Amino acid sequence: MLIGYRAAMAVHGIEEDFPFWSPGVQGPFAEWLWQRLGRRSSVGWATEIEHEAQDAGVLAIELFFSLWDKYRAERSQPEG
């Protein structure tokens, strides 16, 4: 789903922050998630969210959007 969203942005020339990945790096969302979980993972943020969701007994897509909302809320707060 995110790959399709990113591809559509590129096709339509939309410049927008895309924190999920960049070539060669995990991206700001992954860095935020690693800090939140207190660990890093070589399997990637999506797989880690699936593991966390399974452990919590919730749907992975629900956990993703919950984490995404928290990430965006933290990013919108002024630093300091």
C-alpha cells in the first residue's frame, strides 16, 4: 500500500515528506519506532509491527495506524 502511495506521488510530481524509507536508509519512521521499542531490527519496521501486534493480540494494520498517529503527533510538536 505504501509503495503504491509513493509511486503515485512520484508519477504526479508531488513533493511530500515520506518517512518510511529512502534508498539505502530505513527512514525517520523506523528510527522513531526503534527508539519507542527500545531495540533495532534487521527485519524492518513493518515486520516488527506485525510481531508487536501479534504479541498484543491486535491487527497489525490497526497498530500501524496507531503508531503512525503517534509519530505524526510527536513530529508536529515544536522542539524544545
